[in-house]
Amino acid sequence: MSEATIADTPGFVPGGAPGAGRTPDRDELYIGGRWVPPSSDARIDVREAATGEVLARVPDGDTADCDAAVEAASVAFESWSQVPVPDRVAVLRRFADELAAREDDLATTMTREVGTPISRSRGVQVGLGVAVFRTMADALEALPLEERRGNSRILRVPAGVVGAITPWNYPLYQLAAKVAPALAAGCTAVVKPSSVAPLAAFAVADIADLIGLPAGVLNVVSGPGREVGQRLATNPGVDLVSLTGSTSAGATVAELAASGIKKVTLELGGKSAFILAPGADLESAVSAAVRGCFVNNGQTCAATTRLLVSRDDLSPVEQRVAELVGAMTVGDPLDPAVDVGPMASAGQRRVVLGFLESLPGDARVLVGGAGPVPALDSRLAGGYFVRPTVVSGVDNSTEIAREEVFGPVLTILTYSDVDEAVSIANDSDYGLSGAVFAADDDAAVAIARRLRTGQVAINGGRFNPMAPFGGMKKSGIGRELGPDGLEEYFEKISLQMPA
């Protein structure tokens, strides 16, 4: 479906209030450079997070569709892998430009799918996706594809056909984090987007069609993970599988891919700690901690959902956190004044409420809780809303402190000294992210060096799309973004020269 067709579709409302109109259904899959009918007439309902109403329908693809896409990608690999670097760089920048030109419509679509407040959706949902395509072009230009080491000539060659399995919380950004380095390296790709939020993937396919990307270089097959995702992991034509999702999904894909000895990159769950060190400015630190936890309604794998506070600072920190979180506006995510929108799905809402309904007896709910969100507009009655919540009075052994909630819930834990804070932070199955706020940067870095996690924000340091992103332990394998992420999509060949 072309961009012109989208704009001309009856009932299409770019923007507008929840329930203001459905976006166009997607009746076809993008395979081999063409929009083609899926193998069956089955469809997936994509629901608007704020209302629960059907927003659009997409094909419910199956293994036959997946195999056709892999075959198209395999054929295209022979020529795309030989395309000169400057031409691949130009393609990446064209993708970035076209995505940026669609910022308003893409942001609105993902706000309706995921529930991200529109005030953040433009910069985070769309802006990060654009930034990844641009920075990956920069990384490719700077990376030598050949280098000499002694009598050896070392070549970087594309890994092959990539199966990219993307999540629902950041549909465009996470697609970009896989597709941009794959195309940059000379790989071809089959994208399996989440059934909860698949529409950004179709928009990217529209752009591929518009700019004349060679047939088969990018393919999009929507469908359930248990069918399409698992088939990508086992199809012998796929050389590398990249998944962002839950730790359990990552374990399944890794096990399936292992039977074919496939290369795998996994970006999985997190339960990241924010250490508020003694001597830090409490106001600045607490503000940063709240932002780090509640971004995208808490639906962020790298969210710092454990706030570690010195026992001496507990009372003022609890008071200020409760004030900030209690003042958050919950409601229609298309309203620029809203701070927290709904969960992306009814299933995710049930998960979050399950945690809040099973808190231990010594837990103190400082604000929020499992009850209904007060004063919601009647239009939002069917939406997947959860009250922003702060829990204190528990220790690091409790479920709420150990498991990934993936919702607007912050848990406060206490420590006696910095050594105990580091021990608590590292006492986790996960190691994706973290933060340290201290009296100065050197003090914060000294603590951060002791943490077993893939990235750490120092005194409010901002996310950098050129820095490696990924985790330790059950948070994943490999790295995304920048030159480190690009390297994942190459294999190396050593040519042993006679001299």
C-alpha cells in the first residue's frame, strides 16, 4: 500500500482523539519488493491502547509467508551484499529523511498502538528511529571493511540473511536498531513485528517501496511469534536472528537457532537499579529517577525501576517521589498535557496489576496502587490504564523488586553504605541498564564501574544512539547501536598473504 493510498483511505484520521477513526487495514505482506496477499485470510486486530477498540487489522502470517520472505531475502543477498558502501549509506540516509518527513503520522500511530504520550512519542518513538538510521550511516562510513594485520588481510563481510523479531514497546526504534545495521553491512532482512504494534513496520516497508530498495532486501511478515518468529529461528536460509523481547522469548529463540548453529543477538529484559548515593543533590536525583522509571509508561526494558536510597535519606526521598508521581496526569496519550498513558495491551495491564495485587504485607504503597485510575474520561473506559505507583518498605528478595513489571511502577529499596548498594544492584538476574547519581561525576563513575550491567547513566547522562546498548546475564547477548551494533552484522575472513 503506497503512501498516497494511505492518505486517500476512507476513514483515515491522522491524529485526532482516541476512537476518532481507524487507520487503514493492511491486507498484504511486503515480500520480494512487492505487496503480496498472505497465505490465509486470517487477520490480527491491532487495538488502540487508550480505548481497546480496533485500530487496524494486519495479516496473520504463517510459516509459508515466512519461508517466501526468507527465499526472497536469500536471492537478494547475492547482489545487495556487493553494493558499494556509499550507495548503502545513501539508502540509510534516505530512510531517515523519509521517516522524519512522516513524524507526525508515525508518532500518532505509535501513541495509539502503544500508549506513549504524544509529547514523548515524536522524540522517542520516531526521533530515535531516525537517529539510528543516520548514525548507522555514519558508523558504516567510518568502519574499514578491510584491514592489514601482519601478513593477514582481514575482511568484514555481511553475515547473510537476518531474521529481525521486534517488540511492541518501541516499534520503530527497535526495527531501526536491527534493519539499519543489517542493510548497512550488506545483509538482507525479514522483519517480524509484534502483533500488538505492527504498523510502523508496514510504514518502513512503504518507504522501501517508495525509494526503490532492491526487491527482497527488506521484507515484512506480520504474524504470531510462535509461528513466524520461531520459523525465522529455524529456517535454514536465515543466518542471523536478532530479537528484542522478553527473556523467555529470547531463551526460546536461542534454543531454536542453536539447532542450526545460527548467530544470535538478543536484547531482553531488565530490572535496573538507580543508586542515589550519599551526598547527591536529592531534588535533581529524584527527578532523574522518576523520569528513568516512567518513560513510555514504564514500558521500557532499560527503565530504572529499583531506586536504591540510603536509609538516612529515605524519608525525604519517599516524600518527594510521592509528590512527583502523584502529580502525574494520566489519560488520553494524544493529549500533550498527559504524562502517563495506558499499557499497550489488555494482557500487559493484567501483568502489571498482578504484581500490584500480590504485594507482600510489609509493602507500603506511597502513591497509586491496583485500583482504577480516577477521573478518566468516559471515552477511555475500555483502555488499558494503570495508576502510576511507588512501592516502598520491601527488600530486594521480593517479587516486585526482582521481576520485570514493565509498567508504571517504581520500587524503593534501602541500603546502609555504598558497598551494600552495589551488592543490591548486582543481585539481579538482569544486567541491562542502571544509573548512579552522586555528589560529582568521579564519585558516580567509581560506583558505576562496579555494576554488572550494560550501560549506566551518570548524574543524569543522556542516552547516546552511537554507544553500545545491550546487557549482561539474562538481559541478552550482543550489542546494538553505533559501530558496536554494526559489527554484529558482519563475519570476518582472514586472508593469510604470502608477505
